[in-house]
Amino acid sequence: MPAAPPQSTGHRHPFSSLGRHLHRSVLRTCLPADALRAAMRHGGLPSGGSDALLVEAAVRIVAEDAREAEALHRALDEMHHEAIRRFESARNEIALLALWTAAAGTPDMPGAYWAVLTHPAAGRLARHHAFGDVEMLATPQPTGPLPMLLGRRSVSPRRLMEPGPEADQLDLMLQAALSAPDHGRLHPWRVIEFRSDAREGLADLFEDEKRRRDPIASAHDIRRARGHATEPPCLLAFVVSLRQRKKVPLREQWIAAGAALGSLMNAAHELGFGAIVLSGDRCFDPHIAAELGLVEGETLAGFISIGTIADPPPEAARPLSQTVWSCWSPQVALLRTAQRPRMAWNISDSEP
């Protein structure tokens, strides 16, 4: 005989306390569309449209009506009571993460996700890991041996939230960058981290640069300039530091720095974070460069924002491999050169 569903939430975290981004993630992952419609007490959901529209409507209704949140909590408990009972054995966050790791990527994942998020021992660490795993697997992933790498895309800072990477995770990203191809092992780049106690000072630099460049900048523009310094959960500056070496041309050092930057971004994605590189006029400002400690031969290539994805970006358009591929032969060399599109290079890794 199957176990009866739990009758109360006890000391578990209620659905209403999870936050809108987790509401959206839970309803996409843990409650099928027909069950979601049945659980809502007063209706108000669209009669047609996609499941995504249905979820967005439910998230909006829940934010306005605590009783709807309670009804959804009961529906989720009834559907996933076996997972809730299984996860009751966890007495701390480490044990909880061990159970989650065993369930992630399996058919038990939806119930495990709900059980983790509402477990009394669930803190920021457990929720961060579970949310990252679910969101990476929720979007159809490319098949083959490189699903993580092929699924990477830039995520705008406005879509990021706390937590950012811990110190050990940031170190892993830097180790990945240090493993990139590098002629002469010069490592012609470095990274500057801006921690919370330095953000207001950086915001002052950004504001000053904006006023110098645009003396009639509006209050909105000034707030936006300061926000670029204060809002990202984790903010880094990527500096290209060229060396004078006879056997390693400067252009190869630029390529090595770009490879390191790409590896850092890929590592952030693989660890479950969203990230983006943004440049802009402030990267060419000599005053900011001097204040950040850049010396002759160094270039401020861009600022890297890293954080937890609060609002997943739309799926990126993936060009076909044939747009960048050709097969050389003497007979077609001139034709291929004429047909190849001219590329405009820009370090800014912006989200469309």
C-alpha cells in the first residue's frame, strides 16, 4: 500500500517563502500543467497558450494571494510525498546535498527538487546547487559529449542575483583560465576582484567617467553607471598584460588572453553561474585605468559579472558550423577568401 501524503508542512519552508525565481523554477519542474490548473483555487490562469505562459500567470497570482501559495504547496506535497519522506533523513545541509546529488538528473529529480527547497536544513548552499542543476537541465541541452560547453551563453547582469561564487569557486575559474593555450606560458592577463567594501569607490569612478564623457547626463544615466559597479553579485576586471618577447608576438599574447577569458567564462557556466563580459567607453578611460593600478602595456579589456541566474535568458541563436568552416585547396582558395564575411571584432560579450 503506498504511503499517505503528509498532512502538514511542519517546520519545512513554505512555498511562499521561496521567492519568485524559485516559484517559477518549481512550477516548471515539479508540477505538470494540468496539476497546476487543478491546484489553483480561484482560476485566473490563461485558458490557452504555452506552459511557460501558464507558469508566469501562476507566479503572478501567487505573489498576490497567500492562499494560492498554500494550495500549491499542498498540491506539491501530495504529488511528491515519497521524496519528502526520503529526504527527511537528512539532518544537516551536507547530508541534504548528498541526497540531492544522487537524485539530480534522474526521474526522481522533480520530487527531490521540491523536497530540497522546503527541507528545514536547506540553506543558501543547498538551494543554490539545486536551482543551478535544475535550470541547466530544464532547457533542452545539446546532445553529444559537450552538453555543458555547447549550452553556454552570456547572461545580462539584470538577470543575475546573489549568491555569487565562493572563494574556492572563483579560484577554480582562475585555474581554468590558467589552463588555456598560452604560447611561452606568459599568462599575459590578470584579474582584479571588486569586493563589497570596494563597490562604492568603484561606483564613484564610474560616475566620474560618465560625467566627464557626458556633462549633461541625466540622473537615470548616473544611477545606471553606478549600478554597473554595485549590482553584480561578483564583479571582476579582466586586464590584458602584454610582455615584450621576441619569440611571442603581441598578437599571440592577445589570443592567449582571449583563450583564458573564454575558459574562465566556461568554468563559471559549468559551476552553475551566469556570467557576461562587458566593455564600453569606461574601459578606455585613462583615469579609471590608473585608479585600478594598470601600468604601461596593460589594457582594461572588460568587466566580468558573475552570479546566480534569477531569470534565465532566452535561448541563444546558434549559427551553423558551416558559417565559419571551409576546406582549403589551391583551386578554391581565392573563391573562399572572397566569400568569407568580414568580421567586426568587439570584446564586449553582450546578450542580445
